[in-house]
Amino acid sequence: PYQVPSISSFQFRDSNGETLIDNVPTLPPVGVGIWNQTMFAGNVYNLIFEGQDGNGWKDVEYIEIDLGIDSAGYSDTKIMYYPRNNTAWTDSTFYSIVTDEDGESLAKIRTLDGNILFDPFEPEFMVDIPISINWGLPFTGPFTPTFSIKDLIGSPIDNAGQLPSWRYA
């Protein structure tokens, strides 16, 4: 039977593996502040999705991410990821997808525990897309990303629920 894909969680992690927080508490502990939800120019950040498709991860056609900058009136802010050939791309002038020395994207799809996906019918998966934010951008935020996921049969499913917001510095 046909099953729709979904994303169960989304988060930003910095290059040290630390998760950016969504809301700074009213009385934050020492060391917690607006910088814990800020992406800084030149640094690498990982967009981490956990998803599922009852028909297997190979049934997912694409995941589309918009970091929310379009709400500020900019339109070239989307990132596309195609799990079937492990390809990520963007035409954004604000950030780029991190590549290796051969120019290959470092985006990857894995099992939830981080292992390589061999079984195309594995229903749960994790997508990791490393990006680098460009310098001198004309905005600060906060921005709330949106995403959609589409499998090979159905229409795209848009995100539902709370997504972490972020800032630029």
C-alpha cells in the first residue's frame, strides 16, 4: 500500500556537532544567548533531517529546504536534495553546499544511527546537508525555515509543526 513520506525532526548543527537552540530562555544559563541560534559567515552548519517513508527511502524523490530568507523578500534561497543519487544543490547567493576537494557535495543520507543505507526499503533515514553561509549578507533574521518532501508517486508534503529559527551574523 502507498505510504506518504514525512520529516520527523529538523535541526541545525555547527561544525562541532552542537545543535543550535530555537528559543533563548528568559533567564538563560551562563553561556547561552542569541549566539546559540546564530549562523556566522564562513562557518559550516549541517541541516539534519530525520524522515521516514513506509515504502523505503528510495521512494523519496526530493527534499526541498528554504531557510526562510524568502520572507525577507529574497527568492534564491532553496536547497534541493535528491536521495536516490545523493545530490544536493542550490542556486542561492547567500550560502553554498559544502563540497570535497573534487567538488562533490558532502551531503549524505544515512540510517538514523549514522550507518550507510544499503537497503532501499529502509523506512527511516537521516539526511545531513552541510552548508556554508556567505559573508556580507544584507539581513540578520530571525528566519524560520520551511521544507517539503515528495516521493515518486504523491504530491509534496509541506512541513508541519515547530521548526528552529536562526539568525545571521
